[in-house]
Amino acid sequence: MPSSAEASFEQKFAVNGPVSLDISIKSGYVRVQRGEEGSVTVRGELKVFPSIFSWRDPEERLRRLGEFPVSQNGNVITVGDMLDPWTLHRIDFLLEITAPPETRVRALVDSADVRIDGIQGPVECEADSGEIEVSNISSGVIATADSGSISIRRVAGVVEAEVDSGSIEALEIGGPIDAKADSGSIELSQTAAAPIYARADSGDVSIKLAPAAGYNVSIHTDGGRVEVPELSRATSDRHEIDDAIRGGGPIVQIETDSGSIEVL
């Protein structure tokens, strides 16, 4: 039986207006980037491996798969199989997708890296195991991962990020931030004052506030170093802080069980 089978493809779809892009794969790599108005292009390579769930060899599975599962319904483009991702079990994908600026993305992967850049959004990504990188988004981002890091940069809207085992980085964010890591560090920064919520069970938290903006801070840590400059009053309790910075403003709430906290 062959150890694997490979194929490549390219499909282009005409669209008119805002685009919804739904992506679902088991493993591999997905990249979505800004392209020209009026079209979505999906390019990719796939590699089929033997599966204990099928007696067919990789070549037969590739033939039965037929055309790569990409479909269009108006301005909705579906890549992969959102209803039955097990159809794509033991198939690695390398996907490069270009879409108009006014595109929202929903990506659901098991063991794959996801990169999304330069679209309006919103963007929603979920990975069981893999790296998520999202940048230059004009609206909001929601990203979750069981095991892997999340990196979000230059987002104008709300950011929500949660990871069980891995780090979270959300930098140059123009809206509210909600970040939670069970085991891993959190690093955040804002360009405009808005609420920030950060929770790390085991890991450090570092937050850079919007320049010259006021905030109200509420900080709790069971153990670890806490550094918060520009507090309105001195405090001797370095594990529990409720105070204002630069006259007060949106809430900054930070909690850690074991880890240091730094607010700049």
C-alpha cells in the first residue's frame, strides 16, 4: 500500500459584496490574506495518509474525494467540510486563500496552523492543536486553542482569546480585550483605552496601557511579583490592588494563581 498520495488544486470564485469564508480541516496549514475585490481564490496542496478508519489506500481515498471540497453559495465560500470534518481525516492541507477586504472568516481546525491577515473581519478561529496568528483586522477577533499559542496584532475591535496550554499575545489592540490562559503567559497592549480582562492560572501577565489614558485597575495574585506604576495612592499590599491610574477610566482586571503581573 502506498504510504501517501498527493494532489494540488486552484479554484476561483466570483463574489459581489461582503464575503463569508468558512474553513474546516483536520491538519495542515491555512493562510488567508487580503486580495482583490470581487473574487476569492483558493489554492492548495493535499497529502492523504493511510487511515485505520478506512481499508482504502491513500490513492483510492484521493480518487473518491474527487474535487477538493470547496463550495459557493452566493457570497458564502466553504472550504473543507464544516458538517463532517472526519471526511478529511488523515489528510494534510496547505491552503492559501485570498479574499476581498470585506470578508469575515470562521476557521475550525484540529491540528493545523492558521494565519489571517489584512481583512475587515470579524475573525473566529478555533484550534485543538496549532498556532493561530491574526493581524491587521478592522473589526473583532475571537481565537481559542487547546494546545498552541495565539498571536493577535493590530486589531481595531474587540479581542477575545483563550488557550488551555500555550501563550497569548494581543498587541496594538484598539478595543476591549478578554484573555484567559490556563497554562501560559499573557502579553497585551492597547492603542485606545477600553476594558481589559486577563486571567492566567499559571503564567505571567504583562499589559501595556494606551498612552496617556486613564484606567481603574483591579489586581489579584496568589503569588508572584506585581508592578503597577502611576497608581493614585501608595499601597503595601502587592497581591491585591484596587486603584486608579491617571485619574481612572475603563476597568483593567487581572488575576493570576501563580505568576507575576506587570502593568505599564
